[in-house]
Amino acid sequence: MQQIETMCHIQTCNTIIVGSGAAGYSAAERLWQLGQHDILLLTEGKNAGTSRNTGSDKQTYYKLTLSGDGQDSYTEMAQTLFQGGSIDGDQALAEAVGSVPCFIHLAELGVPFPTNRWGEYVGYKTDHDPRDRATSAGPLTSRMMTEALERSVNQLGVPILDHHLLLQILTEQNQVQGVICLDMDLEKLVLIRCRNLILATGGPACLYADSVYPASQHGANGIAFACGAHGQNLTEWQYGIASLHPRWNVSGTYMQVLPRFFSTEQDGSDPREFLQEAFPCYEDMLNQIFLKGYQWPFDSRKALDGSSRLDLLVYQERSLRGRRVFLDYRQNPENREIVWDLLSPEASAYLRKAGALQDTPFARLSHMNQPAVDFYRSRGVNLAAEPLEIALCAQHNNGGIAVNSWWHTQVEGLFAIGEAAGTHGVYRPGGTALNAGQVGALRCARYIAANRKGDPDDLSSSNQDHLHIWKEWIAALRSRPENAQNIAAHLRRSMSDGAGAFRSLSRMEELHEQVQSLLSHFPDPIGAGSGKTGLIQALRLRDQLLTMEVYLTAMMDYAKHCQHSRGSALYQTVDGYLPHISSAVIPELFRFLPDDGSLNHQIQETIYSPEGSTTNWRPVRPIPDRSSDFFENIWRGYRENQNISDE
Ligand SMILES: Cc1cc2nc3c(=O)[nH]c(=O)nc-3n(C[C@H](O)[C@H](O)[C@H](O)COP(=O)(O)OP(=O)(O)OC[C@H]3O[C@@H](n4cnc5c(N)ncnc54)[C@H](O)[C@@H]3O)c2cc1C
């Protein structure tokens, strides 16, 4: 049996930032600029994660209107965010206010957000956006942000510890004391003491098999829950149609050019245009495909008679009928000529205006958005010659770790920012995820620099024991042949089938039982074998189990608490309605009751416990009233502590 060596207490610092995505780099940069240099950025992979490895046909950043004569205001933008439902008003206001400095900072770091000749950042309307607040630097906005912030962090000289996997957050009396991680190169355990820990570990991509998160993203929310951080709005996700190889959202023009949808058996036999059976009227089907372009995430409000029926039919083919589903740009749906005048006025006017009336979806796509074609070609897919395999995929977790308006969790000294934090509600305008990551980074850095300087406390004796527990666990994992990868994949498949966009209480309960059993016996019966990859997979599996335990608890509670479906998920309900599609048999899994908005002012919190997680519902915090703000008083407060406090 291979014994793992440990290095103990190798380092002590004021603040550790975990994660090298757009949020993590931003926090490191801000802390350094605020004079807090006793910091360390730790990551399992400098080039891993969502920000650096993902995008879409026009990846969006959401900010206050910064062009024209639109009468936008911080309060109005905060209200837009707040109206998404189940959102705290103080966070909505902080994200609205912070959007301006954070966005301008990125632009000044060199992210090429376009301006007009007067320097105005002209915007466009994104989903759930009443104004034109969205902007984009192109398909790879988040990558450009990450690279710009990384350059800045490197110039400042922030120390970075690469290839270190966070395993546990050490706390004593609900205060952070440090972390245990695995040096992935040397296969050694490392303990680092710290006073503050900023988790910028991204979304819990480890949960789903059908996923458009990059393969390098896993997340670490389970590790945060295990140390006492609460989850909030964990039920709220965005699922949408995406290609599997490469993982990429097929939103916007990819749908507006009206590709053909078809499915096959696993071996490629029996190709069938399955949308036909649901939409007997050809033009109705085309209109729904067109709408999917800018109604990309699956939305329960559009599932009865709107464009989200497409997501549902894709899911039915893959998950219920066991077939493979493809988009085909080589020919029109049903290989028919399209009579443009018979399409909805919206679709025909748009395509005419864009001059996109060519004979095939490929020709239309090349005309409207050549970079969208080039992207796939750069990944080895020629859309002119081959179909593209798709699925209904998890894309973003609106909920996550619960934080206050300084992005501080319930655990003193533990902050969560970026997608790890659960600051979004049921709906969010596109682009708010990237903004929230930057604002959270700025605000927690300000809070730490103002209130939480200094060295960490000495490590408690119980925390010293944890290192030995991990040593024993690793020895046990090593003693069994590798099986972690299969267990993790099986659990992810079950999540996609029963706890993704379509949630059935009985399937979630069954899965939850399996997860609880694996967690309570961990590390039995999991095996890592003797290789490095096996060990890393087995250790990641523990976070996956913790994450699943807490997320499934939240989803099961929602299903019991509320009969109505909302956001990007349908909860099967016997008293509900079936979507309006013309299939002979519509699965009962799709029977649901639409949202009645009754929970819009409530937030579901989930609290991990080894005996079983629990949930509670609390009212949202309102948007703060600043009408009594008076300059002299604000100035005094600012001189005293820069108005950075928990009140
Ligand atoms: C296809 C797609 C399109 C999107 N489009 C948009 C859009 O248009 N607009 C928008 O606002 N948002 C969009 N999003 C969401 C947005 O990109 C992400 O929410 C955001 O990039 C997350 O950034 P982050 O810094 O929080 O995390 P990430 O960029 O995911 O970084 C996480 C970091 O933490 C590290 N890490 C994780 N776990 C551990 C561990 N245990 N130990 C050590 N390190 C760890 C990872 O290696 C990585 O470095 C999109 C997402 C996808 C998947």
C-alpha cells in the first residue's frame, strides 16, 4: 500500500483565494490593489474552469446602460435583478452599483468591449432585460476577461499555487482556520492556515452528465457545505440545448437559421425527424426553432405552448427513448423549401433583414455568423458536411453558497464569489453571472481589507487530526481497484435523468438514498487504485457526493413544498397539465403546474448535516432604501470605515 506523505503548515497567510477563473483572479487583483499582499491564489488548474474554457455565439456581460439617453438607474437595474424572483435586494443593488466600476475596469484592462465613436458602450437587449444593458466582447468574453485579469495578477506578483485540489475547509467555532488540499503533482497533502478564504471555485459541474460546462470544471460547493456554509436557491439552474462535442451552447444564430433536428438509434440507424410528430404544421415548427435562438434556456413558462417544447422533445428522445439527437445544417427540416412569407412576422422580418434567405441552414449560418461556423471548424466539426450531436444540458447554477451583500457566508472568514455563490434567483438576465463574479470579488476584497487583516488563529487540535483522517482515507482508497470514475459517472447520469430540467420526486428520493449510503460509508467502497488520476477522481467524488446530498435535499423539499414548477425545471405533478404537442403519447413526467409566483419573495436555504441535510424558507431581503442618505453623514461614515460593515 502506498503511503501518502504530508507537508504540514507549509504556509500561513491572511487570505487564500481558491480558483483561477474570472472571479478568483479578480479577487486576488482587488485585494492586492487594496494593500492586502499576504494572499495566495490556489487552483487545481490554472487553465481549468468555466470562464477560460467556455463561451457562446455572443457571450454577454450585463451592466448599467452606458450609452444613449436611456433613463437607467442603479435602482431600476436592481429592480430588474430583484424581479427575477427569490433574490435578496441588497445583493441586487450591490450588483447593479458594482457593474459600472467592474465593467470599466475590465475594459481598461484590455477586454475589447465595443464603443461607438464617442466612446459609449452601446448595448443590446438580453433575455429578461427591459433595457439594452448587455454587451459582449464576442464569443469568448469570459476567456478574455480571465486572461486580462491573469495578466494583471501576474504583473502585481500575486503568489499562485497551481495543481492543488482543495479537499477540506478547516473551521473552529464557525471560523475559518485553513485548508487541506492535495498537491496533485507530488500526491502530497498540504495544510495551509489562513484567516480568510475566498471560494471562487465555480459552479457544481460535477452534478450532471448532460453538461455544457467544460470538462475541466468540477466545483467545490460540497466542501463548503460540509464546513457549515449554507446553500440557497439550489433548485434554480439554467438548462439548454448544447452540442456535446465540443460542449457549446447552440443558441442565437445557431437556431435562427432553422436547422433540421433528427434522432437515431445508438448505432446511427433509423434516422427520424422527431419534431414532425409534435408539430404537424411545418411553419409552426420552424417558428419554434427560430424562437429558441433567443429563448435559449429551458423555461417552464414556455413549456406548455412555447419554444421550450423543443428542449422537452430533445430530452424525450435522449433520456426516455435512449436515442441520439442531432442538429443538421446541411438541409432544411424535412428537406423542404421554406416559404418565408408563411413564417411568423417576427421570424420572416428578422431573416429578411439579415439577408439570410439562402437555401440551406448552413448557407444562412455562414451568411449571418461566419465566426459561429469557424468556431466548430476550429474544433474539428465541419457543419457543412456533418451533423452535430446535442442534448439538453446543465449550463449554470443560479443558486449556490449563501452569502450576504459582502459575499460573506455564514462561516466567519469564508467568502464565496462567482458561480460558487448563489446570488441569482429563478430568472436572471443573460450576462449577470459574469458581472456578479466581478462585483463579488470587489466587495469581499474591500471587506477583508477593511475588517479582516492579520494572521490566522492557531490551529485547533481537532483540525490537526484531520490531516491524519485524510491520510487514512487515501490509504483506504488506494487499497481498492479504481472504481471512482464509474461511480461518479453513474451518479451524474442519474442526476441528468431525474433531477435536471425534469424532476420526479421518486427518482430523486431513490438517488438521494444511494448518495447518502455512499457518503456515510466513505471511503468504502470507493477505490482509487495506485495511479494519480484514480486518486484525484476518488477525492473529487467526495465533493460530488456532498454536493449531490445537499442539492437533492433542496430539490426534494421544493417538490414537497410547492406543486408549481418555475425557472428551468419541471416538477412532475399529477394534478398538472401536459404540454401542447401532438404526440400520441406524452410522458407523464412532463405533467406540471405552471408557477403562480407564490415563492418569489422567499428563499430556500439548505444546511448540510452528516445525519441528513435540512431546509428552511426565509423572506428575501428588500432593496435597501437610501432615500435618507445625506452627504455629510455618508462622508463621516466613509472617513471612519469607508461604509464597509455588516449593518
Ligand atoms: C456554455 C456557457 C456559456 C455561458 N455564457 C455566459 C454568458 O454569456 N454570460 C454570463 O454572464 N455567464 C455565462 N456563463 C456562465 C459563466 O461563464 C460562469 O458562471 C463563470 O465563468 C464562472 O466563473 P467563476 O470564476 O466563478 O468560475 P470558473 O471560471 O469555473 O473557475 C473555477 C476555478 O476554480 C477551480 N476549482 C474548482 N474546484 C476546485 C478545487 N476543489 N480545488 C482547487 N481549485 C478548484 C477551477 O479549476 C477553476 O480555476 C456561461 C457558462 C457556460 C457553461
